[in-house]
Amino acid sequence: MNIQNRLQLAACAILLAGCAATPVPAHTGDVRFTQIRSAAIKVEYAGTTFLVDPMLAPKGAYPGFPGTVNSQLRNPLVDLPVPLSEAIRADAVIVTHAQHYDHWDDEARRSLPKDIPIFVQSEEDADSIRKDGFKDVRVLAGPVDFRGTMLNRTEGQHGSDAMVAGRGKRLGKVSGVVFQRPGYKTVYVAGDTTWNRFVEEAVARYRPDVMILNACYGRLVGYDGSFIMGKEDLYRAYQALPDATIVASHMESLAHCTQTRQDLRDYIGATGMAPGRVLVPRDGESYRF
């Protein structure tokens, strides 16, 4: 082999080594979930950060909800895991229902920028939030496109039929939201609901890759069962979506929440659910999907 061929081979080797060392860019379809506290979460989707159900007040700011268990305790039970300035950093807000302070509270009203886009379930909720000075409040009356991501409102029911019949006005109307975009995983945030036909319809329609459910098993005095999902509902979601990741939110932050994170982890182990498919995040913890 002559000197010229040797030089050419050496040059090729350098080029190949350089190519091998070039980092592979991250998958653009990644979705990031962050548990803030209670039902407050962040969903970072296609480069847009959505803050869902912000309750931002310090520990003990509010009295317990009347008629719920442990209502003598003050909410929230714990402080935010991050500074308030970090918690409110978002491109848009989604309020699944504005009636209850654990989804939309006085601190959120004070702290969030008045021009931030806010998505709500109804004109009634929109009017309430506009009265607080927010200028860009949009109703999820159908599929809504926000920066290329489709937001779809889903129905829910905040308790059993008996609870709704007896305490429906206080429990109120609730909803969830589904995030969709080509090339990205479909994410379903179920909101404050029990497992019912509305949830089953949403699961069947959207077949989400990630389902985030409130799983604290909230209890009312004088009623059997719960008005928010619990561990058995976690298992229902796991069975209904065999290829999905299930995330348990809304834990250990309100007095009426009677199921702990450790309860869920013990149940996941006892039922043989795959731990990697069923996640129970701590406040402040994040995942990428």
C-alpha cells in the first residue's frame, strides 16, 4: 500500500471516529411529568409546559372541607416542594374544576400572571376566573389546539351515585383532560373522579399511553366508598391499559385523603403489578415518558 492510500485510510478512520462520538439527539416525542403537590402537576408536552390544578398556598392555609373525614385538620398538610416562583413557571394553566381550592386557590389567583392562558371545563368556571382579573380564559368545549397540541376535555363524577345524590352541589362538576399530538404519547389526566363509565369511555376512546389519576381515596363522613379513586382503581387502569404507564397523583396533602403512597406501593407489590408501569411519585419528583 502506497503512502497516498495510507493517508486516505487514516482520514477515513478519523471521520468515522468523529461520527461515532457525535451524541444522538433526544427523542422529540418525550413527555415530562412533575408532581408538584396534591392535584397540582406539570405536564411538559411538545415544548409547552402546562400547570394543572394549581393549589399553591403554604401549609395549613385553609380549613378542612366540611363533611369530609379529618375536616378538623387544616389544608394543605405539607408545603410546596419547590419555591412558588418555580411552581408557577408555565406556558398555560388547566383547571379541571374551579369550585374546590385544592384545584384553584387564592395563592394561584394572586401569583399567576393575569395574561397566562387558562383552560377550564365550563363557561361558569371561566366567568369565575375572569372575575379574578385573568384575561385569557378558554373553555374546553371541544378539541382545542394550543401550540399544536390538542386538548380534549373528558367527563368525570366526583363520587358514587349516592354521594352525588346527597352532596352533589358541594362535590360539583368535574373533568379531566387528554393531551394529543402526532409523534407524542397520548396523556390522560383523569382529574377528581371515581372509576365510572366516563373514565371507561375516555380510556376506550383515547387509549392513552400515560394515565394520571388522583388516587388518594378521599372520604365523606356518612358514606361508604370514596369520592376520589383509590388503589383498586389503580389496578383497573393497569388492567384496562396493558401497555400504558399509570401515575398516582393527589397523595398525602389533604386531610380527607385516606390512602398513603406506601399503601399504594404495598398494593402494587401484593397484586404483582409491574413497578415500572405504575408510578407513585413524591412531591417534586419528575418522570419522562
